[in-house]
Amino acid sequence: MNPTLVDQIRDLIQSARRVLLVSHVAPDGDAIGSMLGLALLLREQGKELTLACEDPVPDLYTWLPGSADIVRQAHGPYDLIVSLDCSDERRMGSVFHDGLAGIPLLNIDHHVTNTLFGTVNWVDPSSVATTQMLLKLADALGWALSPPVADCLLNGMVTDTRSFRTYNVDAEAMRAVLRLMEEGAALNDIARKALNQRPLASVRLWGQAIDRLQTDGEILWTEVTRAMRRRWDLGEDGDSGLANFLSGVRESKAVVVFTERDNGTIDVGMRSVPGYDVAKVAYRLGGGGHPQAAGCTLEGDLAEIKERVLDEVRRGLAEAPGGDT
């Protein structure tokens, strides 16, 4: 880490007593793992913490230590806000409201589309997960790691890399995995709980979504409506992992999953094969992410949103090297 940046982060943390940790709407394993891992580290430094996320913790991650402490709203007062795994302010959702304006904000994220919205910004796209960045931070600040912290941090790395299968996994990432395992993280348990286990109702929802699959030869897309989730008595995380699963379809260059949220907005999850950058597509739509995994949240009619998004994905495929221009 850059020594100047380490000093800036240290100063922010040392000067704060009441700290708010926030991650993004529709939280994934990196969002939850980074919040819980940093919370454990900061409690060892004597900080008073609030952990907040607009949406509930997905069932896949409720086993992580401290998951029950995450609340849906934050009211303060706070001395410091730490945004984790959020590419822009909007990703914090309703948690980041006007009443929090003016509070120092530390932005820790690994998305290449990050808008540098913090008082202090630490954005590292070379890290495979925000939790990998927190391991670097703990080392830079001399914080000891406990097995629960190691579990939380490794959970983020396992889930954001789809068990180390994404294009950005390098030797440094695997050294971080080894380090976390040496500190007590249980890789086998994490992979099994976070990636290989889901309720039968979720599998049935996936089946219904797969029945709705459409393709134009290059793009594969489907939808998960509120009615579909109600049928199987599932919350908003019921389709978690579906886009990753569909990205394995050999014939497609890009996958899009449209999910209706309870508040009427549409979550758009995009995946692509190497060589096609869906982060650029998501950014044009007001979202962000990684070249092969990105998304956004849009308001409007589902049919109109599908047409708009698919047009942008087609444009993105055509703009890629070797695409049809």
C-alpha cells in the first residue's frame, strides 16, 4: 500500500469513535464479508460500530460471524463512514441519506468504475475482492487476524472470483488465500456454504427463470419477477448466483438477468466472456462493476428496460475488438 494512503486511513480511523460501515444494495459475499471482517478488526481497536445495508443479508452468508448485527438504516451520530465494495454513492442506497452529509467518508473498493466519491479513496482494481484489500490494510496497520476475521475475508474472495475461476485471479490473490487459511480460515466450509448450498425453493426459482431464457445468438437473458419470487416464498436474494451459473453457457458471449425488486426497481446483472467488457455497458446505464461481471439498478417498465439494456449490450459487443462495428 502507498504509505501516504496508509497514513490517511490510519488518521481517519484513529480520530473516529463512532463508525458506520456501509456496503451496497443487493449485497454479495464480498460486500457482507468486507463489512463483517472490518467490523471485527475495528472492534479490536475499541470502535463503536453500526453495520448497515439497505437489503437483508442473503441466506448464503448468515453463518458469518456478526451477520445478525447488520441493520437496514443508520441514523448516527457518526464520526466516520466507511463505504465498502461500492463503486459510487448510489450503490449505498437509502442507508446513505442527507443526514449523513459532511461526515468524513472512507471509500474502499476494487471496482474499476469507482467514481472516487470519498473524503479518502482507496480503489484497487488489481485486488480480486474488497476483502483482499482489507487483508492488505490489516497488515499495513499492524492489526492481528483472528480465524473469524479470516473467514469473513476469504468468503469475499471465494465468492467474487467464483471459487478462483475469474480472469483476474493471480499469484498475489492465491498468496492472500494461503495467508488467510494459515490464519484459520476454513476454505472448504466457505466454498460449500457460499457456493454449493441453496434452498430447494431457490433451485425451483432458477428452473422457472431458465424456462424463460431467450437468446439472439450472442446474448442470453432472462428475468426474475416479484411474482416468481412470491410463488416460492423467496426474498430478493432468491436468484443469487443465477447470472454466474448462466455465464457458463457455451454459446453466449454475454448474459443478462433482470430482477424485479420489491421497491419497483429492476436490478440488472451482466456477465461476459473475456474480451467483452460489460463494466462499460453498466457504467453507461448508471452502474458499474468489473469487465466480466457488472450491473446496475434502473427504474421503469421491465419490458422497456430489457430493450434498453439489451441494445446497450449489443453495442458493447460490437465495440469490442473483433466485434461487428
